[in-house]
Amino acid sequence: MTTVADVLRYLDTVAPPCMQESWDNCGLLCGRGSQVVSKILVALDPFGDVIQQAMDIHADLIVTHHALIFGEGLKAVNDSTETGRNLLTLIEHGIAAINAHTNFDLAPGGVNDILAAHLGLQNVRVINPQGVDENGRQWGLLRQGEVKKQSLAEFLSFVKEALGCDGLRYVSGGREVCHVAVGGGSCGSELQDACLAGCDTFITADVKYNQFHDAESLGVNLIDAGHFHTENPAVMVLAEKLQEAFPETEVIFSREHRDPMAFFR
């Protein structure tokens, strides 16, 4: 018999809480640890569509990368805010919610190792390691690795297909692609670290206007592949890990949850 607490303990081995950024909010954010879990829904975000799917399939628990309660100084749970409505819905339907955010970003085998593998990077290593885990593996935010030397146009086409993006934002640093850094989600502020690590190309998301300009000045190809598309592959792997760890529990990866952003062509 699997409980919410069992799932949380397992997730703490995949994404240790000690690797969480100080400003983050991870763990069991809604529900009882003693609750029995027979069905888990896994998704990137704990938004309304995911909660509706959880109700439709009678899930007992949702596991997401992003937090249900995040950076908003929540002081009341009522139906006047989206977060309040989502919490009320989960509580009323007996659905617990766990998330692993920055701890999963930084962990060995986490978001950025998975993104690097998804993009075929070889000789993957951590840029600016922040520590070593109990198995002697370095952990930190960014990853770097190598691909076969190719033009930026070739690599852009590959990234778009590999991640299933509708489009990419990018700036050319005037170099071929060989040494690549990756940072799933909003890692544009880490551009300088990717450059200092000797990377000619950096893939991330939510890049600001001035960061594109900075990359061009530094001679780094900067690719914005979207927050959803750079992190969702890791969530799929997380669902597989949960299913392997809890074979008696049904684990469903949400394929109904989508990137809310679209391109007008």
C-alpha cells in the first residue's frame, strides 16, 4: 500500500531537498502524508487543466515540477484567486499535490541532465558544481556537453524537432555549434557562466531582450526553446521513475497538459 508520504520520500532521493534554492517552495504542498495512493498524475504544472484531468481519472496525487503555491505570499485559501481555487478543488476532491522544482533542476539525473541527453549531448558535465551528492556525483544548475560540429541552422532544426517546439527564438553568435550548454526553464541569467565554460551555444528559455544582445556580443549562439519544452522531457522521465518505484500504483503522464504559449504565423 503506497501513501503520499512514501512518494515524497522517494522523490527526496531523486531531487534532494538540500539542493533546493532558498527562495523555492517544494515538497508536499497540499494533502495528508497518510493518504493512500492508487493513481498518480504527473505533469509540468499544477494548473487547472491538470487538476481537471486528475479529477477525471480519479487520481489521488498530482506530482509536478512547478509549485502549486509559489512566490505569492499566500495568506488565505478562497475562491478569489486561481491558486486558492486550485487548492480548494484539490482539497474538496481529496487529491494531494507534491512538487520537485529547483531541487530537480540541480540534481544529478534531473532536469538538465535529462535535457542534455534528450539533445544528444556527449561527455556531459556540470558547469560550476555546487556540491557532491552521497554517491559522489556533482550537482549544480547548468550542464555542458558536445555535439558533432554543425552549422547553427542545422542545430536549430534539430532542437526544434527534438523538443517538439512550434518555434525557436535565437541569436547567432557567429560560430558553428559544437560545445553546448543547457539550462531548462529560465536560465538566461546564466549566459556568462555558459560563455566562461567555453560553450559556443546555450539553450534555455524565457530569454530577455538584453540577454540576446549580450550573447551576440559574447559570440555565443543563444537559443530560447521555451520553458515548457525545455522542462517537459524531464517530467516524462520522472513519471517513468515513479512507475518503476511504485509498480502497484498507476502513474499517468499528462499528455493533455500543453504549453499555453502559441506562435501566430
